[in-house]
Amino acid sequence: MQKKTKLKVFALGGLQEIGKNMTAFEYGNEIIAVDCGIAFPQDDMLGIDLVIPDFTYLADNRDKFKALFLTHGHEDHIGAIPFLLRQFNVPVYGTRLTLGLLENKLREHNLLSKAKLHTVEAGNRTKCGSFNIEYVRVTHSIADCVALAIRTPVGMVVHSGDFKVDHTPVQGDTIDLPRFAELGREGVKLFLCESTKIDEEGYTLSERHLGPIFSKIFEDSKEQRIMVATFSSNINRIQQIIDCAEKHKRKVAIIGRSMENAVKTASDLGYLSIPKNVAIEPHEIKNYTDKQIVIITTGSQGEPMSALSRMATAEHRFIEIKPKDKIIISSSPIPGNERSINKVVNELMKRGADVISDGQIEVHVSGHAKREEIKLLHALLKPRYLMPIHGEFRHLVSHKNLAIEMGMKKENVFVLGIGDVLELNEKGIQRGEQVISGQTLVDGLGVGDVGNIVLRDRKHLSQDGLMIVVIIMERRRGHVIAGPDIISRGFVYVRESENLMEEARSRVRYALIECEDNRITDWSVIKSIVRDVLKEYLWQKTKRSPMILPVIMEI
């Protein structure tokens, strides 16, 4: 028996936010984690590629961290794993498709040969120290998804992962509701349940619902070239598009690196069936007429470097958008991506394309449970305590209210943020001390080297521009030998603002003369004076405040 009898439960991502889902469980000298995903950067995160969880707490408790368990293969659940495994080469447990998609990422990061990947199936169990993890089959918008029933010395915790109750999945079995009922009879201490669609009444439609809709669009677009943009991991959606293409005697080209990798992995593992006479390579598209082609591509979220975005800006090497191309955006916007998606749609329409999105025709169904499905899992599991996960603050509060409506005590529902800790023992539950949490920004090859100060400077530069003041000085006595010269970038067009720039130089020159007269030779003081004088003048004349960088060169 462990000396420490409290089970600590906390999230390093996925609470009061969408994405970068990661939950940790700590008992004594053992920590396990569930999922490790990315989030899309927000509009004010200029130049940032990815947002991942802050792993500081795990680094501070390196010897305790034993394993990572995965619920499914979406980016917001596995996308940050390469960054995690660089620091902690812990065993990773997941289903076949989940690990297949992960392997692509690890290969790109040169980590695959060292990674310790363990394939599991629904119904299996894994013993990991004080934890006993059971994998329970659920349905979602990707195949091979599981919820986790985690048995601990203080009781059972159930982590729902992402799910919906789909009674007619495109492939695989339905959600294992009988097993959830059995877990409920065994006794569930704490339920961690996703909350993404908690505000929507009723049930989420089955993925099969889209098959006839796609078929109707294909039927109505006989003379048009058809493109469908969707998530690369939505294998069931891709399968239905391929089936429609075969039915309407069209060839299918897969465009986009992540889409190509996902399709190859799913095909190799048997989760996707593409007839040989249907698939063609992107460079072969030119050999066929428009009515013979379907293109499945990435870019449904308006990602700047995605295939669809490059097509919209005429930068794709194989595809040029033609008037009357039928383009289907088969996804719903992730919160924060609306502007990027609208920009791509506008560019496509400027080129004459006929764009269909989910707001016009139902070309997307969610993979997330709505209220009635969440109620069903609550009713089956009968948890003593609830910790809503995977959602913004409003989602978590709505989930709390739903649980209370179903008879759960208000004090037994915990709406938390990342880093907040729940402590469970045999007797009950309480809040514990917070752990270090937050976000780590990935910019190119840099991980965590861009923080709030750098982002603030980038925002400043993007809004007001930059002015560099170059001064050549004699070091010993502080005499100005040459200058000041002022270089402007992103502030004003110099040729049309000669008077402004000349007056700015005069103000700086006068400030330097005063420094000489007052025998001020400390360069940091001189730079500060130059910065203040120029800032005050430019604000007075333009009501703008560019970043000002004085540069002193010595002779």
C-alpha cells in the first residue's frame, strides 16, 4: 500500500479552452496521463504554429511519470506527443489506428525508433503500478476510440474521451453502453466527461447521415469538378466520399501532406478501403475532365499552409481553382478559426468556385455528444462526483447544471481550470494545491522560446511598426561623430513623410547635443533619452507609437 493515499486528478490542458487536451492522475509516487494534444494559435499569437501543454510539473516529477494513455487519434489529443516524448520516453498505450496516426508524427520528429508504443483494444486492461486501466469502446468522428475506466486504490475514475452515441457507425461496433452500465453497477467515484456540445439539445446525428447528402451533391454536380475539405483524421468521412466517387464513376485524388499520411495509414491498417481503379495521384488530375474528378484535401479550418488555402491563393503546384468548381467545406469551425475560414472561402469564390459549407447544406455532423447522450452516460455510470472536461468555461458550467438537474449534489460537481487539483481518498474529495500549468508556444523549431514578452513585441510591431535610430559616437568623450540616421519599417512611407522624418532627426540631434553639454556618456541613459524624445514627438504628430530601437556604434 502506498504511503500517500490521496489520488490527485488535474488537467494540463482542455479545461476552459478548446484543444490541447491532457489529464493527469497521481497516486503516491506514480503519475499517468491521458492524451496530449495541441490547440490552434489564437489570432493574437503572431507567427505561432502550435500551442501545447506546459510539461513543467511532469518535469519536476520526472521519476513519477510512468505512462501515457490515448483515447483516440485526433490532433487535439495526440498532436503534442512528439514534444512530450522528447523529454519523457514513457510507454504510450493506444488502439491500432490511434498509434498508426501517431507513428507518422513520431517519424517526422525522428522519435519513432525510440518510442515505446503498445497497441490495445477495447475490452483490454493494462496494469500500471497502482492504476488498472480498462479500455471501453465508444463512437466518435474517427474510428478506434475508447473511454478509460481507471481503477485506483481510492475508487474508479471514468474518463469519457470524446464520444457520441452513434448506433449506425460507418465502420466498427457501436458504443459499448452495456459495459458502461456494468461499470455503473461496480461503482464510479469520479466521472470526467466531455462537454463540447453540452449546450445543444437532443442527439448528434450519425456519421452515416452524410452519405445520402454527399450522393445528392454529386448527382447535382455532374459537370463540375468536386473538392471536399475535411479533417485528415476523419477516416469515416473520407470513406463515404470515396464511396460516392466510385458510385458516380469519378477518380479520387488525395491532396495535402497530413491527408496523404492519414489515408495511407488507415488504408494499410484496414480502416479505409480505396478501390485501385478509383485512386489517382495529384499529378494525374490533368489527364481527366472535371466531371471525372473528386479531390479530397486538407484546409477545412483555413490553416494558412494547408492545401485548400494554397489553392485559394493560386499557390498550389497541381491545382488551380476554376470557375464553377464545387468545393465542399465538410467541417464546423473550431472556435477562433472563423476568420481564417471566411478568408479562404472568399478567395475561392473570387475565383468563381461554388462553395458549400455546413451553414448552407448539412455537409458535416459532429463527433461530440449532445445533451441527451451525455445524460445517458451519466444515467448509466451514476458517478458520485463529476469533473466536466473538454470545453470552454461556459460548457463546463452548463455541464454542471445538467448534472444537478439529474440529481447530483451541487457540491459534488467541480468546474476547474488547468492546474486545479482534485484530491480523492476512500472517504471523499476536496480541492488540493494547484500545480504548474499553462501553455507552451511552438514557433518553427523553437519550443517554448516565444513567451508573452515576445508576443507583445510582435503585436506592437504589427500595429505600429519600427523605427531604428543609428548614432555613431566617440566612446571616451561621448561626442557624436555621425548621425542620427532614422530607418523606418512599417510606420510611415518615408518618401511621402520627409518633413516628419527630418523633424524627428532634428529632435534627436538636439537631445544628443544636450547630453553632450550635460556630460552624459552612459549609453543606456543616452538611448533612453533618445527613445523618450522620439516617442513623444511621433505620438504628438501621428498618434502612433512605433517600437523605437536606438543603436549606438562606437569609434
